[in-house]
Amino acid sequence: MNLEASGWSGEGTFTKLLIVALREIPAVEALRVEDAPASRADTGFSFISNELYVLFASTTHTLSRRKERLMTLGGLELALADIPEIGAPDYSDDGMLQYLRTERILQPYQTRSYKMIELVRLYEAATLPRRD
């Protein structure tokens, strides 16, 4: 799998877990990871928002010269739901899978902890924009 992560800061435990899981799915050809502009931090929490764009492998039929994807976003949802560490998305529709995870972070030698909130959205790359 080809991974493009130049637009990603590398933050997000769940995002890293998703990248590892997506590498194991043969129908995923490429993945682009980006920080979303919604990320922010305050004294009591840190909110990370990442976007993942998935490109599925395809095959070309010689007789008709058309490409067929080997997987769809719905198929990816089922594959990720079977992985215990990932599970089913919190929200999904025809064009997106969305995961929201929270984690309490305890820093060494620090009296107060903070809550890490991570929002990850998966889109299929190279598709037309969604119309609302």
C-alpha cells in the first residue's frame, strides 16, 4: 500500500491503528492522511481531527475496457468492523466512515490528566465531491 502522510502531524493513536489495519487489507491500494483544520487543544482536553482518503485497487476488463474497484467504502466498513481494535464506525454514509474515540492521558509527574478526543473520517479518494 502506498501511504502519503506529508500533510499529517503524526498525532492520533487511533489514526495510527487505522493505518496499520488498512495496510493489511489487500484491496486498499493507496492511503492519504491529513490533519483536519478542526484540531485544537485547551487546558483540559486535546481534540485531534484527521482525514484519511482511501484508494481501492481496481482491475481492468480487457473486453469492455472498464475498471472495477475491488472494494467499496461499505466493504471497507465491514472489514474494519471485524478488527476488534477498530470496530464499527460511529457514523457512516455512502461517502464517509467516521470514528470518534476518547482517551484519558496521564502524564508522568503531572498532577492533572487531560482528555484526548480523536475524530477520524475516511473518504474514498478520487471520487466526485458529495452533494448535500
